[in-house]
Amino acid sequence: MAGSMYEPDVAEAFLTCSICEEDFKDPVGLPCLHSFCKECISRHIVESTKGQKLARGFNCPKCKRQVDAPDPQQAPQHWVESFPVNHFVKNLMENVRLRTENRECDPCCKRNDKTMAVKWCKECSEAYCEQCESFHKSLKYLQHHNLISMTDLQHQPIKDSANRPPCPDHDGTELSFFCEDHNHVVCSSCVTLDHRKCNNVMSCEEAADKQRLQAEAIIEKLRMQRDWANRISENRKHSLKTMEDSSFQLCQQIAGLRQQMNDLLKAKEYKLTEEIKKIKLQEKIHNDSDIESCDGIASTTDNALSLLQNALKHGSDTDVLLTIDKVKHETHVGENTLADITREMKDVFLNFVPDKQLQSMSNALKDIGRITLTYAPVHIAPPYNLEQEAKLNQIEEETVAYQSIPQSPSSTRRTPPLSLTLKMESPPTNVPKSPQTSAGNGIIHTRLSPIASARSLPQLILSPKSATPTKRLAPKQASLDFFFKARTIQDRENCCFTGAEFIGNDKIILVDQTHRKLKLFNKEYTWLGEKVLSAKPYDITVIGANDVAVSLSQEKKIQIYQVRENDCLVISNIQTGARCWGIAFASKKFAICCSLQPPCIKLMSQDGRELKVFSKDADDNDLFSFPDYIAMDKSAKNLYVTDKYKKSVIAVSTSGNKRWEFHDEHLLKTPKGIAVLGTRVYVAGCKSHNVLLMTTDGDVIGNVISDGISNPHKIALHSDGDHLMVTQYQSTLVDVEKNMVKIFTVY
């Protein structure tokens, strides 16, 4: 159905799988009410539980909510069979197709005879041509079936032709009754066998009419809950920005003090700024968790809202009953989570107060101050009365007996975020140490949680070739040389730089996906000019002294440009035959990340000939799930790929052999941009906020950049091997960092 014209009031997104971004194929539903293609969610389950000895569950790809394993003793690849088919979405898609596409006769199709249908039978759920219609009418036991012309059907509301879901317990029956005593939708066999003693059994039509008014109230509540989640998320983002600004000012004050005390205070300044970074990181983790939870609830609420609205408008009475029950439960779960978050929210404030006696105490001073942590409660009121809602829910639960839906385990209660205050004073000579407060190195930790303590422990580096820890001498940290804002006055919003390259010694070119631009800067990082493209670009690679190649995913092609003084001129196009992402060039060959089935890397010549495709390993297993960025060594014999879904780095030779694969989220979380020079491989960890150095044999050396960057996205090495360019992007990143490009010196 991709690209077809849907009925105006059925949103295309509602019938699209968010994993493959195509129309649903065998849609199945999760407890959080999100639906996915059966094959897509099965692949996600397998990938997310890979490497776990005894997997207990997985996170929903959409809202990140934990979904418990249906049977932990079962292999993850079989879990998908336990999730229910979303009959409502499946039925809705079928009815949309009936109204938007020409339908062939079903019996004729079974005989490989393509004849256009003229009538539709709701009872049989089949379309018939004129000849098959006559045969259908001639059968005595089918004479009561109601046949409607395909033209009339296209003008009928969808719910008039929607079929009731089948009973999961009795074959050949539909869910057409509702037991009010048990709050269950049942079939006629269920009524006879299991509900014959119940006092309140009625048709679905009657029961749905009674609950439609309640559905309107739920819709309004869902809208308010979505707004509540968004307000909390925005508050947390603002808190992060405030903390970022405060920490910067605090570091500036400390640096100013160091200037006055010269060499004596340099070591003290370093110690304090490092402590600030650690505490800031802890607070960021807390706030990011709140933001992710709220964004997940907002997504679930949006989905529930859409689900209920579509069920009310297009679903059968049975669909309405089933949907209302599920949505009520999810609404209750969402509001409890949001209430827990708001109850424990704290804003963070950082202050720096210089010590008045600092000069006189400089000779005997052990530390220049201490950092104290304080709390500032934040309350974002819900848009409705939670206590009243809780009482109403309790009354309803006491008056209506029903079978509860299994819930996922509640999230562990977190320690409230901390605020920071740095007071400049002489450290006390005798401070009693207790479990609540400890003084050391000028830092006072108040109520430090076990989680925070665990985060500060050093991590061992694991070699991808061995399961045993390997101690390595950490590489020297790269130093930040320069950073510049690459958003220009012509840009309408924040940039997203998905590609970057050095061109010789005098230019930098950036790929701005948001504005569909190539941007040129000189060696002083001054903007020279830009080129607006026909589609959103993704990656870029240098192919000559003044020539570059850009991948255009939507148009399934690579575009070659000549870089001039202040703009770019199109030279040629190369069709890739698939959506293309990361791109690399060496020895007159392109290596391109492509979205096909299965996902692959294409090796193409400079004139556009397809030389080789890499998609399977020696055991015929898929090499990639979603190849994102790619680097190729100078000899064009080895490829190094970051995989978006596997969250790993994969090395493949151009002869087709898989050399190694590295996956360790403690060292490298969500790998993005990748670059290779000689025996060194640099990889950007978008969510671990680092650039990791590896060897071309897959050994981990360590971080070359771990400070001064947030959510690194694309990295590019200068030809001299001494300079590394880093772009940054994540939807939650503060605006100023999204538009910033940073240049580091590597050693």
C-alpha cells in the first residue's frame, strides 16, 4: 500500500510499521499498544537480546518501555508467536485497500485467472467477478449472504464492512458478545460454556453504545496526559541547558582564580573541574532518563489516542470494547509514571563563591574550595486531579470483576537529581566520616546513591577477539584546537551535520541534512558559500583534489560535485539501485551502505558499474542489519562499517570475508561515524559521548576523545592524520551544540 491514496481520515502513519517504515505485514501488538510487522519486531527482539545468556525481555523500539518475555525459557526468536495479531489494524488495512485499489476476483486468482471483481461478500471476506457472483448466489447455504458492488463499497464507512475479530478459544466463531460481569468480549460458544451463569451478557452493539461516552472522556484525558509528558520533557531539557550554562560559568570562575594563583592553583583547578564534570554527568543521566521516559509515554499516549479514535470511527463494536479496555490500562500506567517523575524532580543550580581569605591562606591551603550538593524541588502539576482519578478507578475495580492485563515490573525508584554549589572556603582539618557524608579531596558527597558509586568505577577494556579483560595503555587524549558555529543566517532551524570532510589544506565541506545543503568553510573556519540539493543528503567522501561524492538516499543515487571557490558544481550522477547512506572512496572504487533485503554494502566503480555486493557471511547469515557509516583503507581491500541496529563495528574484506565484529556498549554506545588511517580506526560513540581508537585487527586501544563532545555523529580525518573533525547531533542535544563543529589534534 506504500504510495497509495488512503481514505482521508485514516492517517498513513497509523498503518505504517515504524521499524521498516513500510505498510504493516502481519501486524502484532505489544502491551504498550504499539504495533509492528511480525518479522520486524522478531528481528528487533533477536538483536536486542543478542549476547544475553537468559534474556528476560526487551524494549519497545518506539517508546523504549520494557516488555517482559512471554516465556523466559523460550528462545527469543520464538517470543513473537506469543504476541497477539492486531486484528483491528489488519482489518482496517484490508478495508482501506478495498476502497483505494482495484480488486481482482479472489476465486479467479486462486485459478491464476486475473479478472476484476464487481461484488464483495462481507460474510466470506472475498471479492467476486460476475461469473463467480452467479455461482455464489446459486449455493443454497450462501443465499443469505449480502453482496455489495465494489463501487458502493468504496462510498461506505469502513466500519460498515469491518469484520469482527475471531475468538482465540473457539475456531470459526466471532467475538460478538460482551460479559459485563467479567469485562470480557466473548463469542457465542464462550457464552454457552463459560458465561452461562453470568447475569449481564449482552451484544457488542449494546455494550459499545454504553461505553462510547466514556471513550470521549478517555480521549480528552489522553490528550492532557500527552501534553503533561511533553511539558515535563521540555522542563528537563531546559534544566539540562541551565546546568550546562551554570557549569560553564563555574569553570570560568575557577579558571579566573587559577590565573591569580598561577602554578599553585593549576592542580587544584583541574581537580575541581573534573569533579564538576563527574557530577554534571550524573545529573545528565538522571535527566536523560526522565526525558526518555516522558518521550516514551508521550509516544504511547499518541498511539493510544490514535488507536482509540480510529477504533471509534472505523472499528467494530468489538474493536471499540477491546481498545477501550487496553487504553484505560495504559492511561493508568502512564499517569502513575508521570506522577512518580514529577514527585521526585529537582532542578540543579551551580554557584561559585571565591574565598575572601584565599590570598592569605595560599601557602597553607590544601584545596581551593569544596563542592556541595543541594536540592531544589520542581513540580509540574498534572492537567487533571490524580487523587480523584485514583478513587474513581478504585470504585470501578471494586464494582466490576475483570481479568487484569499483565504489567511490566515497575521501574526502580531513582535518587532525585542533585544541584551543585561550590563554596570557596578552607577545608576543615578534622571531618568525621559517616555513611551519609564523607569529605576528601575537597569534595563533599551528600547521599551518594549506590548507582552513582557504581558509575564511577573504572571499566576494563575487552578485546573483541577474547572474552578475557585485556589491559592496555590508554592513548593520549586529543586536544580541542577549535570549534565553530556552522549554522548560517540563511538557516531556518538547527542543523544536522551527517557528513563532513577536509578538502586539501584550505577547505572544509559539511553536509547539512536539515536544510539539504553542502556548506563550504575556509581554513580559518569562515563560511564561503553553500549549495542547496534536490534531496536530503546523508554522507560525503573526497574523490579527488577538488571533487566530492554525496549520497542522496531518497533519490537512490550518488552525486559528484566539483568544489569551486565558494560553491559546488554538479558533474555527474551514479544510480545505486537502493537507498544509500554512508559512502567511502579509495583506489577508484566506491563503497556504499545500502538498504536492500538483505542490507548490504555495494562496491562500485567510479563510472557507476556495480563490482560486488556484500550481504552474507560464509555461513549464509546476514552481515548487516542497517549499515550506517563506512570507511575503506587506502588499498581498498578492507571495509569498516558501523551498524545502526546491531550497534556494532564490522570489518569485512573486499573479497567478502568477515574479519571481526566489535560490540561493547560500555565502551562504545551507538557507533556512528568511522575513519581509518594506516592501522588506526576511529569510531564515534554517539550515546557514549566519545571517539574510540581501535586497530584494523579489531583490538581496542582506548578513548582518544572523551571530554568536550556530546553525541558525536560524523568524524573526518585530515590527510596529515593529525586533525580530527567531529560533528554532533541528537534530538535532545542543546541547540548550540547541534550547530557546533569541533576540530581536535590527535597524537
